[in-house]
Amino acid sequence: MPDIQYLRLLAEKYSNRRAVRTEIINLRAILALPKATEFFLSDIHGEYEAFHYFVRSGSGMIRMRIDETFGDILSEKECDDLASLIYNPDSEIARRHKSEEDFDEWCRITIQRLVLICRKVSSKYTRSKVKKSLPKESEYIMDELLFADDAEDRQRYYDEIIESIIAYESAESFIIDMTDAISNMTVDRLHIIGDIFDRGPKSDLIVEYLMSSRGVDIQWGNHDILWMGAACGNRACIATMIRINVRYNNFDMLEVGYGINLRPLATLAEKIYKDDPCEFFQPNILETNSFDPIPTELASKMHKMISIIQFKIEGQEIIAHPEYNLDKRNLLENIDLKKGTVIIEGVEHTMRDINLPTLDPNNPYKLTEEEEEVMVALESSIINSEKLQRHIDYLYSCGALYKISNGNLFYHGCMILNKDGSFKDVEIDGRTYKGARYMQKLDEMIRAARYNMPLGKTSAEEAGFLWYLWLSEDSPLFGKDKMTTFERYFIEDKSTHKEHTIPYYKYINDENLANRILEDFGLKPEIGKILNGHVPVKLKDGESPIKAGGKIFIIDGGISKAYQKTTGIAGYTAICTSKHTYIAEHKPYEPLQDDGTQVFHKPVMHLVDTVAERLRIRDTDTGAELRGQISDLEALYDEFKSGKIKEVY
């Protein structure tokens, strides 16, 4: 029985038995609707255009709905054109302006077709929810067209609506509104399974898009954690985050998108490495900068400068936290500048670059005065970036280290295991944690770094733990034995670059492991699935994203351009409808051409699971919430009947 005070508050919304009955009827009807579509995407890495297309297209679901509606009526080309309109309405309308002899007639036919597609994708929702999904400016007209009947007199009414839209030159905006509604209703829930940031140049636009969307949750990835630590002011996270984005030439995002001042870094780099070509620090240019084009020569110097600063600051972090067990990664102290060598794990290696003028062999982890000035400027820019701090607050509020939904488990990376595949005990502050409890503890500590610091601690200090999660072999976000950034810059021998995966990936195809993980999180192995990303699936080498007898799906297939040569494709996404689960295999995204044309590749849809009976909302977590609401309303109804709470009419 709910608390009487709660029921009194509920009575302010449902003030009498009739109102209660009406809402109970509504909720019970909703329980009978089909489960809405869920969409899973991971490892976006700043690729905004490809991400936007994947979401806008429902990863192939919109094209499937077009085929279901018009497959026997329209040609393949006409279906392609209709899909292109929904994916990028502005450019398709501009193209049609040039190519159509009768643009009004094209608008007339297009609106009629879009109405039919919109009816198709909205069929799983209540009329009330559909109305809430419609653009406000077109809500009334779209509602009338979507819920039209076949009566002859009414058909004339609907035809007149469309004619008036065209006559008053509203067709283009109405078509755009209609395509937006179709896209929004195709996917009800968007799960981002980690790594929004780094490599690609437009992470800020991705977060802005997510913040404007409904039904989004995020499972943090290692790159997200790095930015979260940087936003808290942790220097190791700041230096690493800046290094990665300088390496990938993301100056527009850093300076224009987030207002991070890189001038002190550029000035010092030009001074220190004036005659150094910094050949091993050439930026990886995936896209050119529009607003802040930094010459490659200067970008290389900045890359080397921030790398050395990073290694120094990381050394300070490791010395301050012996509990991290990262002493073997403190390599600056092992450099012999006279011999041009460095000792790594007991082996002496020749360094291919020994021009390190800011390195003091007697105090290798101390920043020079000028390096300190650079870090102060970067800290100030990041901490005072309103946009960045707002984005990170969003990641905290909508994100978590893992998520349980509808009997399934989502996390970005892996579970920490012993060599025999059992859950590994990891010590934190004198206590040991493993499996699901370890993940819960890490989630608590990540949040504490921003919102609940111990007395006498700063957020920057506490966020050192986020840097630890970036590169520790005991981090479920990293999944490797070490991070060999130093070796990849300074050692020619590529065998030193190797980062060995931890036991999770040895057992990734073991169905027993998947079952044990699901059970540890309180889920049913016979029906539960695990979705994660982090490690690109190399389709060109014969790898499959489906692991452990269909219990684990790894959906990182290379949406980032940096991975596509390795994977052979441009990413996987997962789609879960009320009846089926698909893995969509994508080709590289092709941008809009100068002539206004754009090619959208239809993904290969792999059907991986079919349920015997269509899932309804009553079968989901949302259904459980609605049943709880019904129970509360029934209790309120009884209180009205008993007279303990007075009805208001």
C-alpha cells in the first residue's frame, strides 16, 4: 500500500475516481502496444556526419519500412530517393528544385508518401505520444493527415490540406518536419555504448545532438572517462586529451567548439622545437580545419610538446598513487640521453628521437616553468568552458558505467577476469570487489570525483582515478595490459608497441562466461544478452560481431575513419524491435557532393534473433513501471471510495 501522503499528492493530478479510472484504462491499453524499437551504437569517436546518418536512418530501419510500404509499388530508385529525402531533406529538396519540371507536383506526391511512411513508423505509439513527437509548427496538420480515414468526404478535406500547404509555399518546411517526425519515431530508445570523444573532429556536435534528443542513455567509454576527468581539472587527463586531439588535427573542435586556448602550447612548441621536424609526431589528418587551420609543421611540434608534458604529468600521478601499480610505466627516468636509449621492462632499446630539451635527467617528471604555464592555461580554459562543462554534466546525468535494460546488459569494454576466466578480485581502499560489484563501485567513484569529493580533496585530485581507468589493466574500460604511447613515438621496434588484451577477450566466445556475467548482474542467462563495443571487429579478417553463441554482441566495427582500414567496414549498429534483433553492417559514409548529390549505402541487415511472440510494452522495464503506476492509482481509487481522501470535481 503506497504511503497516504504520496496518494494525497497523486490526488492533486487525478482528483476523483473518474479521472483515476480514465488513466488506468489508458495505462492498461499502453501495456498492450508492441515494444518500441531500440537502437545501439558505440565508438562514435567524433564522426558526427556518419553518426547523424546512422541515427537519422535508423540504421536501415527506415529503408525497411519504405520497402514494406512501397516495395510493390515504387521502383528501387524511387525507394532510394525517398530514403535520401528522409536522411537529408535539405539537400534533396535543393536537388529537386533543379531537376523537377513540376516541383509542386513532386511536393504533392512526396507529402502523400511521407504520410504513409509516418503512419507505418508511428503505429507502435499512442496518439498522444505521436503528437508529442511532431514539430509544434506542423503538429495540427500532421495529426490530421496521420489519423485520416477513408471516407470520401474526409478525403476531400485531406486533399485540400495538402493543396493549401503547396499554395501557401509551406511545402518545403512541411516536408522537412515530416521527415524529422519519421526519423524521431523510427527509434524510441537510443543506447550509446561508449566513446563519443576523440579521433574524429566533431564530438561537440554529437553531444549537442544527444542533448536535444529524447530517450537517450550512455554507457561511458574510456575516451569519455578521459574527457570527464579533464573537465574535473585532472592534469593527466587534460594533457592526454589535448595530445590525442592535436594528434588528430581537431583544432576547430578544441578552440572554436570548446574555447580551449592552445596559443601558449603553440608558442612554446615553436620555441622549443624550432629546428626539429618532429617527424614522428606528424598529425593524423582525417579532416581539415575550417576555422583554425594549423600548419602541419606547427601541429607536429605541438604534438611533441604536449606528449612530453603528458609523460611528465603521468609520472607525477604514478608516484603520488603507488596503489595504481603503474611504476613500470614511468619511463622518462630510464632514458639515457648520452647513449640515446631507454630501458623498458629490463630491456634496453634505441630511441629514434632523442631531442628532449625540456627533460631534466635528474628530475625527469618536473615541468619547466614554461610547461607549467601551458598547463595552467589549458586548465583554465577547460574548467571555464561553459559548453564543455555542460556537456560533461550531461554525460554524468544520462550516463553510467553499465546499464541493465529489458533483461539485457550494456557496457563499453569488458569484465575484469583472472587467467582462468573467473572474476578477479580488485582491491580498493582495503576492500576487494569483483564482477558486478566492482562495476558498481567504480561507477560510484567516478561520480564522486565530480560531485562528492571527500573533505580536503579537490575534484582534480579525485579525478586521478578516472585517468587510472583510462590505462589500467584492471579497468573494464581499457582491457589491455598496458598503454604503449611512449613506445609508439620513440621506439622503432614495433614489438614494443603491442598492447596485449586481458583474459575477457580470450573467453569472449565462451557462452558459460556470458551466462556467469549475466547471472552476476541478476539477469536471466536464458534470455539476456550483452552488448559492448571498444574493440573493433575486423570483418575483413573474418571476425564476427556475434560472440558466445549469440549471447554477446560487439558492435564496434569502425565508424571512425581511423579504424576503417583495419576493420574493412564503417561500423556495426544493433537494432532491437518487438519481434527481431538485427546487426546492421555499414559501409563508409559518403558526404554530400558539390553538385548536391549524396550516396547513401543501404546497410547489410543480419537477423540474429527472433522471438516467438511479439514483445509488448508489458514485457519491458517500462511495462513494470506502468504496472506500478496502475497499482498506485488503484490504491488511490480505494482511498477515494473509503472517504479518506476527498474527491474534487
